[in-house]
Amino acid sequence: MTEKYKICILTYGKLGEIAQKVVKESEYEDTEIMLRESNTDTIHQVVDAAVGEGCEIFIAGGENAAEFMRYSREHLVELRPGNIDYLKALKKTSELGQKPLIAAHRYGRSVDIALLEELSGKHIDLLLYEDSSELFHGISDSNADVVIGTSHALEIAQELQKKGVLLYYSIETIRSAVRRARNLAQDLQMNALQAKINQAIINYSPLGIAVTDEYGQIVLFNRTIRKQTGMESARVNGRQLSDLIPSLDPRTFLGSENNQADQRKLINGTMLRCTQTRIDDRGKTIAVLTTLYPDNTRRTKSAGSEKGEFRAHYTWKDAIGNSPAAETAIQQAKLLADQIHPLVIKGEPGVGKNFFAQCIHNGSLHSGDPYISINTAAVPDQEASRILFGSEDSTGIHAGLLELAKNGTVVLQELDSATETVQSCFLKVLTERQFRRLGGTNIIPFRARVITTINNEHAREHIRENLWQRLSVFCLEVPPLRSRKEDILPLFLHLSQDSGINPRWFGTEADELFQFYSWPGNLSELSSVCKRFAFLLRQVEKPSPSARQNLLIQAIGEDVLFNDFLSRYPFLYHPGAASPDELAAALDHIKHLLKYNNDKLAEKLSLSRTTLWRIKKTGQVIPE
């Protein structure tokens, strides 16, 4: 028997009584409906418990729905009161008072006060609240004599000796929500099953399968084609197929009038049968399906593998950056690409100095020559000459790294941590532009270009001055990530393109979070965050948009983000350093980006809810 769909209705007061009737008359034998009473103070624990019981769809209205959407990763069907419901409630207030107030959750469905005033002919106050404390103080401070709201709002109104009119949902509204929730659960289950089946079929197919969009960019690249092309670990989604496998350029196929083309191609040393097919939608080509199947298993050795050449993998086509800082750095790097003189690339750890070095090499006239990167700190004194210059002995000639570089590029990493002996070797080579193998007599010219990468200016203090002068003929500064904020989201999407992450999942909120954080670890930190996010995402089935935002916060680190906020807003702990408006704006900013409610924010600031409310009202600065 198929497992039942589980739906949980989050109730409070009168809503629970109406929902109970709906449960009793439910006609769905394949659906279990759970009722759980909650409010903004308890909803997190209630939802977690319901999820633990297997619930996958929730129904809620008012403040419960607003709180749920901000913090939960589960799916919600919202109960929404309309203008008719408010007008019915306003009509009842005429018998109870003359100054009505509508209490609505700040993050719930907006209330059109102007329209309600026009239709009812009454002046209406609107109280937007976030938690019980704010609701209590808002009603207490108001001069209204009758409150319209949920059961929770009416309980507080009664406590404050004010009249109340309940804004409730009809039984048909709840029935409709149950139907929608049940249909959503059914669709989610079927979609998840179908997605797993489709992914398995594609990945384990004996055919190599690639799908490219109308511009030739890869949108799907299965396991088989990765093996066939030798790209098991490469990031491919979003890249041009023609950049990876020029002979499979889908644009060449699209330039013909054929709907399908069948050819034999030698790819990665194996003869493969290649079929390319148009994928059309409403008469327009939207993609190309490319399939590969072995036609001849005989393999040929590539010249590159026989020579054991060192290669730089990145080119300027791989660069992502439209910010002024990135564009400036890239433009300067391109101008320096054809210079033969030594170059120093500076930048904080993790900014992508090696990426720039590879692009500069591949953008130069010597891109076909070797690219050799040397971790100079790992070269021991006693082996320095042998590793760098090579050696000659009874067993033959053993070329060193500088000889293998030929007319290409040598990149020196961690030079500030290299020993005096190693630095002396490089000084000698750069001064004389020649060397001898250890044990040999022949003079070998050194023609390669030297690029040195350093993390900061302090590194200079540990590099011999005469060596530094020869290395730093040209200098290039790679900007930190915080100086190119417009690029962070595109970079994140690029790094995550092989993780099953859909770019459409990330909107304004994610971009705000990316741009606010200072990213001290730069691209290295962004890459780690991407991996953590992908891991967390795999632990959650069918995550909602709010759930994905919470997972992103977890991937960066909630405490890391909060401490970053405090470093940006030091006046939170320094009386008189900011105006009340600035203080309130800072608190609202933290709540908005980190999805905190007042309770959570008070907890993080080690305050009571009442103290936080007073601070927001009066502008009083948080005590040390």
C-alpha cells in the first residue's frame, strides 16, 4: 500500500475548532491530516515535531503562515483572509466601539487599509507586529477601543480590557486548503520520483548524452560522456561545448537545415559515433541533443601525453566578472599577457591569482608552451639544484623544472616562504638567463617568463631585495571579492553548476546576502560555501524558497554572518555613535537578511524581548 500523504494544519483558537470539523469529514483515505496548535512563539518546535512525524505539507494562516514562510524549509498552503472577511469583521465592530484597529503580522498578506476605509466609511488603525511582545505593546499603546485579528490578538486585547472581533476562516476555505495541500503533496511525490528515474536513466545510459542550449552552452552532461571525453572532474555546465570539444560545436550543426546529423569523431583517442538532434518547441529550436557511442575501441596516444607537457587550463573565456574592479584587472592582465618580462600578481589569499596566471599564459604568444607552477616553499635546500636545474649521472639526463618550461611560463608560489638557497637559485637564473644541470657541463638557456604570486605587501619582507627587483618588472593587483560584489552571485552559480543547483532559485534576497558579507576568504571561501550548500541541499527533499535561503545562511555560517554584521554596525554597542533611526535600520537589516524574528535577535544580542522592543521604540543603545 502506498504511504499516506501527511498534512499538518497549524491552528490557534477558533481555527482549531473549524479545522477539526474538516478533519472528521475528510474524504481522502490516502491522506492523514494532523492538527497542531501553535503561535509565533511555539511554531518552530511544533513544525519540527510534525516534520519528525513525516509531515511534508503544512496549512496555516495569519501570523503562523508569515512566521512559517520566513523560517521553515517545508511547503505551505496559506489560508488568506480577503477584503470581504475584513469588511464582515468591521461591520461587527460598530456594536463594540468607534476606533477599530486591525492587527496583522508584518510578513503576512498585506492589508489594503485605504480600500477598507473607503468601503466601510471608517478610520482604521493598522498594527503590524512580529511577535507576542510587539503585539502586546502595540495594542497597549494604541487608542483603539476594538481590535480585529486572530485568536491570539484577541486574547491580548481582552487582557488589556479592549473589545475584539475575530477574523476567522470559513469551513469552505479550510476544505479548499486541504484539497490544495493534498494535490501539492501528490504532485511533489510524483515529481520527485520522476526526477530520480529520469536522472538515473540519463546517468546510467550507455550513451554519452549532452544537451546544449541554442547558444551552444551545456545544460546537461551525463556520466558516460564525461568518461568518453575525459572530463570526469571538470566543471562543464554553462560552458560552451565547442570550447571543450571543438569537433562537436552544436552551432555548426544548427547552421545546416538538417534536423539530425550522424558522424564518426575521434574524441579523447577513441572513435565515437556522434548523433546531433534538434530539440524544437513551437517551431523554434531551443536545444541540441548530442549522443556519443563507441564505434571503434582502438585508442591512440596524444602527442601531449607522450611529451608529458604541463598545461594551463583556464582562459579568459572562463573569467566571470562584470564589476568595474574585475574588468579593470582583466583588462590590465590582457595587456600584460604578451610581455616577456617578469610579473608579480598580488592579492589576498583566495582571490584567484593562479587563475589570472593561467589566463595570462594562455592569452600570450607562448600559450602552446609548457606552464609550470612551482611551490617554492616545498623545495628543500639539498634538492633545490636537482629539482630546478636538473641533473646528469650514469643513468642519463634528468631535466629540471626550469628546463622543462622551455619558452613557456614558470609561476613561483609561496616565494616568501622559500629558503635562502632556493631564492638564490632563482636570482642566479634571472640574472644570467642560463644554468647548468647538476653534474653537467652544458649551458642551458632560460627563456621562460616568470610570474610570481604573493598574498600581500608583507611577503616582500621575506624575499631578497635584489631578487624582488628582478621579479617585479610588472605588477598586477587582483581585487578581493568584497570589491566586486556584483560578481559574487554569478561566481557562486558558476561554482555550483555541477551540483544540481538551479540558478532560478537565487533572487534578490540571496544576492543581498552575498553582497553584504565581507568574504574574508574570497573565492576559496565562496567555493567552500558552495560545496556546503550543495551538501545541505541534498539532505532536504523538495526544499521551499525560504528553506533554500536558510540553507544558504547555514552554508556561510550564521554566527559568521552575525559577527560580520556587528563589525559593520559597531555602534550597536557604543552609546551615542548613531541616531535612533540608524540603530533601528541596523536591527531591521539584520532581521531581514538573517531571517531573525525579535525573539532570535534578542537572544543573539543577549537581551530580553522587552528590552529589544524598548530599544526599537526609544533608540536606546544596547548596553555593553
